[in-house]
Amino acid sequence: MLSKDQKIEIKEILSNASACIIYTGAGMGVDSGLSVFRGTEGLWEKYPEAGKIGLSFEKLANPNNYQKYPEVVIPFYLDRYKSYRNAEPHSGFYELLGYVSGLKNGYFCVTSNVDGLFQKSTFNKERVYEIHGAIDAWQCSNYNCAKKSGLEGLRYNIEDTYNINEIDDFRCEICGDHIRPNICMFYDFNWYSYKHDLQENKYNSFSNKLKERRKKVAIIEIGAGEAIRSIKTESELTAYDLNTKVIRINKYPVKSDLNDPDVITIEMSAAEGVAYIMSLIE
Ligand SMILES: NC(=O)c1ccc[n+]([C@@H]2O[C@H](COP(=O)([O-])OP(=O)(O)OC[C@H]3O[C@@H](n4cnc5c(N)ncnc54)[C@H](O)[C@@H]3O)[C@@H](O)[C@H]2O)c1
Ligand SMILES: [Zn+2]
């Protein structure tokens, strides 16, 4: 439960902001029917084949392991590709879009998710930074070939009706190597980071400008977890630099979320939490 002061604080942050940065993690996708993994343990429940050979989250989610453990890693990414492609953005995306579209100094979305839901809900794709890449872009698993062939046009073999067992069908037409999503989770030296780097530069220049010009910014963070703390750390540091608090929506907050004086935590699901904070400025 939020205190009266916290409600007033949220209202003030949102009404006085001239810009907004939205940070999201796996929990943002849940109201769109996508599951969170809950680290390695949760992952093994969902993908028991990975559990059988003891493949940690770090290894399974690393597309570079396509070559080493193709029979587990490829179905994992194909399964995600299919479910993310079919997912529909929930109401929270559209409510946030309505809010940020009215801000004089614009917005940016920063996400550890690879599902493309910001773009699908018509956020400006120039204002999205996908820190681990995205599943809609694929590359050859050979870096040198990927660099030449790029990202576009490598989706040709991936049909909606794919048979998950036909692993060998998913190959680069140029060199015959496996194709893989243009996602980087951990230590992935074959990742072709061109698209990510462009997004990152745009985000850095956007946030640096806000810092230099001392703009009032709303920092809204949704569904970001502890398994990989990159999103939480980034939102907290940015809020600190911009002299504001993080408005954090998380259905199952950890203790430190609730005790941190620089964070206002709303214990709700993504869609519910966004509707709630927006109701405070109506
Ligand atoms: N949709 C996607 O692209 C997707 C899905 C799963 C995981 N991932 C990525 O994999 C990595 C690890 O993910 P993970 O799942 O182990 O993280 P995690 O389990 O550490 O974090 C998930 C967070 O979501 C919160 N949450 C759960 N349900 C929610 C809801 N309905 N509304 C709001 N918050 C909710 C949880 O409390 C938790 O803090 C991350 O980088 C993540 O972005 C991406
Ligand atoms: Zn190739």
C-alpha cells in the first residue's frame, strides 16, 4: 500500500516531468501472456531438456551456444520467437504511450526484453533501446559472415509453422552455418551488435541531454528482476543523476525495493500498475 505522501509524490513527478524514461524487464511481458523465467530454476521447469543436461540460464540463453548445444538452444529460441511474435501488447503499453506522447522533451524506452512489444504497440522505434537485442532480428552464427550479411533478410527460414525438431533447416544461406537470434545475453563474441549499438548511442545522447539541461524527468520502471540486475541498476543510476526517484511497478517486489528511499514501489502487475499511476494524474 502506498502512503498518501507517496501518491502525492508520484502525481508530482508525473505531472511536472517534461520527459520520461521507461525501463522494463521480464515482468512487463506477463500481462501479454509471456512468462518470466525466474532465473535458472524457473527456466528448467519450463525447458526441462536444458535442466537434464544442467544448462544454466547463462548458457541456455546465450545464442552463441547454438553450435555447442544446438538440440536445446535452438528449440529454446524458436519457442520464444513464436510466442513473442504472437504476443499482443497489454493496455499498460498504450497508456504509457499516451502519457509520454504528450511530453515536451520526449521519451525513451530501455528494456532487457527481446519481445519487440514496444515497437508493436507503436512506440517510436527510434526511441527504444533493447539492451540484449531482440528476437525479430537474426544473424548468421559466424560473426564474420554476419558482419557481411547484416541482419535483414535472415528471417527467411523461420516460418510460423516451423517444426521445432527440424533444427537443421535454420541455416545461413550464404555460408551454411546456423542462424541465430541477434540477442546477446552473456559473453557472446559472435554477436553482431550493430543494431544494439545504434540504439545505445541514441539513448545515451537522449539521457545525457536531459542531465545537462537539468530537465524534470519521470523514471518509470516495470517488471525488472534481480536475476540479471541490469535494468534496475540503470534506472536507479539515471534517477540519481536526474535528481528524481524511480517509480517502480513490480508484482513481487523484493525487500530492498520496499526499503529504498529513492524508489517508490507499486506492488502490482504491469498493466494494473500503469493504470494506477495514470489514474493519479487524471
Ligand atoms: N518477454 C521477454 O522478452 C523476456 C521474458 C523472460 C525473460 N526475459 C529476459 O531474460 C532475463 C532474465 O529474466 P527472468 O525472467 O529470469 O527475470 P526475473 O525472474 O529476475 O524478473 C522478473 C521480474 O518480473 C516481476 N513480475 C512477475 N510478474 C509480473 C507482473 N505480472 N507484472 C510486473 N512484474 C512482474 C517479478 O517480480 C520479477 O521482479 C532478463 O534479461 C529478461 O529481460 C525476457
Ligand atoms: Zn553465414
